[in-house]
Amino acid sequence: MKFLIFIVLLSCVVNCYSQTQPLSPVKTITAGEYFQKSRQQKALAWVLLGTGVIVLGVGADIAISESIVSDVFGNGSSSSNGAILILGGLGVMAGSIPLFNAAARNKEKAMSLNINKQSFYVPSGSKFYQKAYPAVSLKISL
């Protein structure tokens, strides 16, 4: 019985201690990070598109050469290597489309977040002084 009471009290102390620790700060993404992410995604999308075009071209070349060889020599056998490369190239090219879309979305997010300095006038006696303060502006396009 004493052991059970000890465990219950210990769990209360542990819970109270764990609740007093500060929460980890939430990392906010800045406009510069959105721009960098957009550039990286767009570069990767172009690499995928170029790779897909090259693989598609190589696959078409192999398929055409296999077709010519089989027609000339009369081999009834046909290899599917060219078709596999063509489908692979088309798949890689299709994989670049979501990256282009994500890059455009991140660029829009970066353009909508701005941190600038706003100015306001502070009265002091008979004069007004202009002071600046940092402000975050969010542009919402409808």
C-alpha cells in the first residue's frame, strides 16, 4: 500500500515538473527561406525534366534501332528495353510537374510575407517625431 501511494505521489511530482519546462519555440519560416526552397524545387524540377527527356530520347533511339534490326534480319524477337526506357522517361518527366507546382506555391508564399519598417508620428509637446517599428505585412490575393 505504501509503495502504491509512493508511486502515485511520484507520478504527480514528475507530471508537475514536466509541465513547468518551457515549450520548444515554434520555428517560423521567413520569406527568404520560402524563396530558397522555391529555387531548390525549381532546379530539381528542371533536372528531372531534362533527365526524363534524355531517357525518353535514348529509349526511342533503342526502340527504333531494335525495330530496324529486327526488320532487316527477320528476327521475330523484339526486345522491350526501348519501351521500358520510354516509359521511365515519361515517368520522370511527370514527376517534375508536382515540383514545378510546389515551387510556384512557395514563391507565392514568399512574396506574400514581407517584413518592413512602418513609421508613425509620436507627439511630444507641440512637435511630432517620426519613429519606425518593424511590421509584418501579409498580402492576400483574391
